[in-house]
Amino acid sequence: MKLLTNPLFFRAAMVLLCSVAAFVIGAIAIRILRNSIVETGDMSDSSGAATSLPLQAYTVIQQLKQQKFALQNEQQQQRRRTKTSEHITSSIIANLPVGMLFVGPNGLVRQANAAARRILGFASLMGMSMAEIFRDTKVLSGDGRESKATDAFSKGLHGESCDEVLEAWYVTPSGEDRSLKITLIPVCVPGGEVLGLASVIADHGEAAALRHARVLRAEESAELALDLRSSLATIREWAEQMKTAAGPSTGLAGDISAEAGRLEKVVGQFLAGDEQAKGAHA
């Protein structure tokens, strides 16, 4: 009892109780602070993840837009290249000296150049069938077989090989006779499907007439060259005679003689080349 009433013991007990209470309060405060820090970290992580997700989506969308733009640009360039190639092809076909026809799978003309229209005698061939163009025209194959031109075109549209040259006697709508050389070329895709039939048509009679005209022009040129060489020989002889005579024109006569001799040599070379060309054609 005396110990409890002792002031020193009472003070020591109070200090001990205060220390325990402070320790408990500190432990509770530390735990609360730790939980708060952990919750704050979790909230920061979730907030960062929520912020990074829209950023990644935006980056992906931008990449997709760039790829779409690049693809559209490539498609436009491909279309331009295709149009340029088609224009070049059409220009070449239009300016060929031989007739070119392209017949679709339905047997109707889809493309024809000016030479084909001129040879066949039609102002326009677009949309016409082979029966309307060739009518009863017969064709002769290389082995002597005779058939209708329409049958030959029909076989070509079915993919049969028609690479040989067919001969045909053709009559235009105006009644003019044509001696034609026709080559049929089936146009197929890699799978074997026939897209159409290309036809090369040459007027054999017209070609023969052109060769005959060239021969006539060559003969006329040769005759003119002979006349020119004879005249040059005469001029050179007169100039030589003037050189022998004494006078102020002796130097001029020498120049005339030399120039006439040079021109006579050039004409002689032309005539020799023309004779070689004739021998080669013969």
C-alpha cells in the first residue's frame, strides 16, 4: 500500500502508460500511412495505364492512316501507269500500216484501226459481227484447205491455234476486190479462258502495188541519173577543151572540169548502188 501511495512509483507508472499509448498510437499511424501510400501508388498505376491506353490507340490509328494514304497513292500511280500503257498501245495499233481487229468472246468487233476500216471498206467496224463483215468470204489455209472466214474466226474464239496465215479473196461493200492475208491470234488469260481474238489483216494486192510503184520510181531515178551523168560528161569535155586554149578563163575551166568530174563520180556510185539493190530484190 505504501508503494502505491509513493509519488515516485506513481510517476513511473504514468510514464510507462504514456509510452505504451504512444507506441500503440505510432504503430497505428504508421500502418494507416503505409496503407495510404499503397493505395496512392495503386491509383497512380491505374491512372498511368488509363492514360497510356488512348495514346497507344492514337498511335495505331495514325499508322493505319499513313498506310491507307500510301496504298491510295500506289493505286493512283498504278492507274496512271495503266492508262499510259493503254494509250501507247492504242496509238501504236492506230498507226500500224496493216489492219488490226480485236473481236470479243461474243464475236463482235471491240477495236479496229484505220487500216482495217480502209482495207475492209467500212467507215466503222465497232459492234459488227464477222458474218456482217466477211459474209460469204472463203479463206485458204497453208495446206490448201478452204473454209469460211466466219468459221475460222469462230475456231479462234474457242482457243484453237490459228497462227498460220490465211489467204482470202474479199469483196468490199462498194464492190472492190481485195487479196487479203489474215492471221488470227487467240488472246487468253493464264487460266486458259479466251478473252478475245486479235486479227492482223494485210492487203496483199495493195502491198504488191506499193512494191511495183517503188520499182517504177527506182527506174525513173536511174534514168534521170543516167541523163545527168551524160550531161556532166559533156560539161567536163567542154571544160577540158577550154583548159587547152590560152586565156583568162583557163583556171575557171579547170574548176568546172573538176566539179563535173566529182558529180559524175557521185552519180556513178548512185547507179552502182541502185543496180546492187535491184539484184538483191531479184
